[in-house]
Amino acid sequence: MKRRNAVQNIALVTFGTIFIPSCKTSNGFLVGNKILNYDQLKTIKEVSELILPIKNLKIDNPENLTEFIITMLNNCYSPNDLNKYLSGLDEYDELIKAQDNTHSLISNNINTDGKSEKLIYFIDATKELSIIHFTSSEYYLTEYLDYEYAPARYIGCVSI
């Protein structure tokens, strides 16, 4: 009987570890102390794709662009910069709603006249992180920079 209980406990633990991670409590990402909702994540994605349109390229990174931006914000930016970024995101959302969901601020040349510092910081930080994500991709490194991995090929006979 002890063997049967042990097998049942192992099966219970195995199925628990499989199904518990699929039970998410929120559908957003945590940036600083704030959980971003789906609309805010969509805004970040749209802004980054307007700045750097890479839809038709085969970019194989471990995480997509939005996840990369959020990871970099959480790990590399100070709390003051995070607050500035998030308030710039909120201002951008309000501007987009006022302009009937057109991204004319970015689609035209970025005009910084009359725009708040937080909004400009949001656009600049998103631009910077989008470029970092693209330039660290395998596609960019191998196709544009002819990058070879660390133990590159061995060239035995080279005249000096």
C-alpha cells in the first residue's frame, strides 16, 4: 500500500507542476510597480514597429520585441526612469485616443515642439531598445555584419 501512495503522490506532483504554470492570474507584464494591460503592450509594440519596421525579416530572438523592451526596462532602468517612461506611455495613449488611433506623431518626422519631456523620453527609449533588439539578433549579425561565432573556422596554412 505504501508503494501505491508513493506513485499517487508522484503523479499528483507531476500533473501539478504541468498545470499550475498555465494558471496565470494576470495577462499583463509588470514594469516597475505597475502592471501593463493589453492596450499598453499593444501601444509599445506599435510604436516600436513604426520606428523599426521588421515584419518581413526572419528574426529569431529568444523573446519578442515587446518582451525584450519590458525586460530591459525592468533590469536596466532606474525607478525614476521607469516612472518617466510609464507616464510618457500614458501621455502617448491619450494623444493616440485624441487623434482617433493614428500614430501621426511617429509616422511623420518626430516634432518635439510642444511635447512633454516624458513623452519624448518614452519615444526615445522605445526607439533605443528596438534598435538594440534588432542589432543583437542572429539575422542582423550573420547577414549584415558577417559575424562568425567565437571559435571561428580554422585556417591552417596562411602565408605571412
